[in-house]
Amino acid sequence: MDSLLLTRLLSDLRSGKRSVREVARLLAAPPAESLKFATIDHHRGIRQGFPEVIFCEGKTASQVSEIAMRIARTGSIVFGTRASRVHFAAVKRKLRKARYNPVARTIAANEQLVTPRGTGTILVVTAGTSDIPVAEEALETARIMGNRTDSLFDVGVAGIHRILGQSDKLRSASVIIVVAGMEGALASVVGGLVDIPVIAVPTSVGYGANFQGISALLGMLNSCAAGVTVVNIDNGFGAGFAASLINRKRSEGA
């Protein structure tokens, strides 16, 4: 539950769309709920503006579905990352309107609760087609957090005219996420073209000396372009979340 949901519940109560008993049940949810295998932070949305997100990798399908059901029961958006089709099938049995993005490996439910939060567009750019799965994770994260999104795929520095020809789209964005493997140079190029925040995501895409993304990570950390910040290797979710917070603050300050 987050502040927007609290406002919606009270508005529904005043208009008669929800009963006092229903609103009281939702508001009575404990700050944390302990299961045998997890402790769910139901107040994370109030503190951070978005409910707890389920990292599905390493969890069983039954664990993921149980956590998802408990989050949904409080009237919150459900979002899971690094999810398999097996995870999704288990969630779908409990939350019939759940949706799966097989490229991003994300699960979303209660999407009717998504509320626009930022007035700008979050643009996600990839160096190559192989970087798209990480980019899709960032896009799904930004969308479910209430942002408009756009994308530019396969515009890396090996054919630099591809990104230079998109200067208008780059400059019209509010925040840009650059997803790149190999040497990670695209983040510096984009960072040198715009006056908005650029979040760089190194990916594990590349040959042996890429060291599963370490070369891209180090290249991005050493960017000569001011305004480029970097998240962890393959962390599309972290980039999407950070971009959403930036977009929200920029719109609130406008």
C-alpha cells in the first residue's frame, strides 16, 4: 500500500464505492507479515512510494505465489522480477489477471491500480539486440510505477550514426536508461549529448574479456560524460526504479 492508494481508499469511502468494513480491513494490514520463508514489508509503499517487489529467482513457485497473494490482498500492485514461466503459472492460479513478460521475465498483477506519477518520458536505449531482455525489465518497472516509456533498440557505437540520428528523441526524454554490454561505451556517448539524467546499465553480454559484464561496468563507471550514473550488471529493475523516482521528483518540482 502506498500514499496514492491510501488517498484512493479514503476517496472511495467518501463516495460510497467502498464500505467502512472493507477500508478498515485494508488499512488494518500489519506493517510486516511473517511467513515461514519470508517477511513481507507491507509498508514499503508508504515509505518508498511503491510496494515490495518480489525477486523470484531462487524462490520456489509456491513461495512466489504465496507472497504475491499476500501483497495483492492488501490492495497493492504486485510486481515480480527474474520470474520463470513456472513462477508465473503458480501466481496465475491465485491472481487470475496476472500478466507475464517472457522477455523481461516479470510478473505484474493489480495493474488497474497503476497511477501516472511522472509527466516526462523514460527512454530506454540499448546498444544491441542482445541487451533487450535487461532493457525490457527496466521498461516494465518504469511502466508499472506509472511512467510513460519509450525505447530505442540496437543503436550502439559500432554504427554511431544510429544514435546520433535520434538526438530529438533523446533530448525530449525526462530520464534516459542506457543498457549496453561489450565495452559499455554507449552510455558515455548518450551522456555527452543530453542535459538530463542518464542511468547506465552494464549487461553481461559480450565475449570472454567482457568478464560477464565487468568490462562494461568499469567502462561506465569511468565515463568521461558528466551526469552518468551506473547500476549493477544486468540490473534493469534498479535502473527502472531509480528513473521512476527521478521522473516523479522532476514532475513534482515542475
